[in-house]
Amino acid sequence: MVQAPVGFQCPECVAEGRKRTREWKTTSPIRVTQALMVANALIWIFVSLYTGSLSLWGGGVTEIHVDFALHGAYIHERGEWWRLVTSAFLHYGLLHMAMNVFILVLLGRMLEPAIGGWRMLLLYSVSLTGGALGALMVEPNAFTAGASGAVFGMAGAVVIAERASGIRFRDSGILAFLVINVAISFLWPGVSIGGHLGGMIVGAIAAIILWTFPKWTGFINLASHVKLLRPLPELMVLGLGVLCVFLALSWAAPNWRTPIF
């Protein structure tokens, strides 16, 4: 067994995996990415039909958003912790949803073949919690919704993964793409700056763990003898998500009366 980009595989598997992921373009299935794409689109369609809100951009806060979008008061006072998740599948307008889904698919085509479906889902989920934490830190009194926190986490992960894989930023353009979108987050009214930055930072940290931790010689030697340690990077990423949820519920959400920023 030898070290693979994530985890341990046989030498033949590693060689084949490098062929598939070297250029970050592949025909490998992206089932998790597609499932997330479909879920976001179907939920937008349902909300639009149910509420009659068919805005192209900047749709109002509907009764569905009041019940399921991110809001510090509802989370803290009513214990509605599930808003940390449900808010990431709601959007304000068709273009809001379409842009997030488009970037989700673009980044998913790079990430999912490189790390596998369930790690892709883990990375997306942890980035989602980072986005929720960031949004509650900056705007705890807003009804925040959208998949952009998780999507920004994927973008941050691609930056780290390309660096770890020896791909130059100028060859892929992902760093420039991320910088431009961060700038837009500050300039465009109504955009959740905290959600974008929170998701990006947490997604990048998760990618550092998944791509670089298994390359640590000490871990490789130890995990080769103790098989139970092999999923340690994934467990660390899961722990990162749990930490984000804990901070969101116990620290960020209670500040809805007096925003942190």
C-alpha cells in the first residue's frame, strides 16, 4: 500500500488515479455534484410555485424563508438549529440559484473525481457550516439563504488542492476567479459577506487536511501499522464541521440582539 492523494491505495490504483485527476478534467461520474445541483433547483422550483415568488433576482423574504432561512433570533430563541442546513438550499430569485448551481457544477467537476463522492459531500457540508457561522457572525438579524457559502468553500478547496497538486494558479485561473468573487461580495448590495468568507476559509482548511495531512511521513508510517488511523483526515474535517455548528449555535446566533460586527 502507498500514499494516495487522499487515503491509501494500491500502487496500481494510485497510478490510475493520477491519470484521471492530473488535469482536473475528467469524464468520471460526479453523482454527488449532480445530486446537489438537482436538490437546489427542485427546492427553488417548489418554493417559487408554493409562494408565487418568481423573481429573477432579489426575490423577497417569503414565508418559506421565514421558516427555514438563517436567522440568529430563530436559532437562539427557538432552538431551530436546522436552519444552518436548510438555509443553504434556499435562494432569492432564479439568477441567484442558477449562478450558485453553475459554479457548483464547475467546481464539482474538478473536486469530485479527485477525492471521491463521499469526501466531496463531506467537504461541501463542512463548507456549508462555515458559511452559516460566518453569516451569523456578520449579519445575525438577516434572513440569509443560498448555497454560496458551500460553493465558496469548494472554491477555496480547489485553490488548496491545485497548489498541493503542483498546478500553477495562472494556468487554471481559480485564484483570480476567487479574488474577483470575494471583491464582488464586498461591492454587491445584499450579498452575505460573512457567509462567503466563512465558507471559503473553512473549505480551504478542510482541503489542507484532506490533501496535505496524508502526505505527512509520520502519519503515513503510523497509519500503515494502525489501520484505524487511516480515516483520521476525514474525521478531522468532520470535527471541523462540528466545531462550526457549535460556534454558530453557542456564540454567533445568540448575538442577534447585538451583532458581533
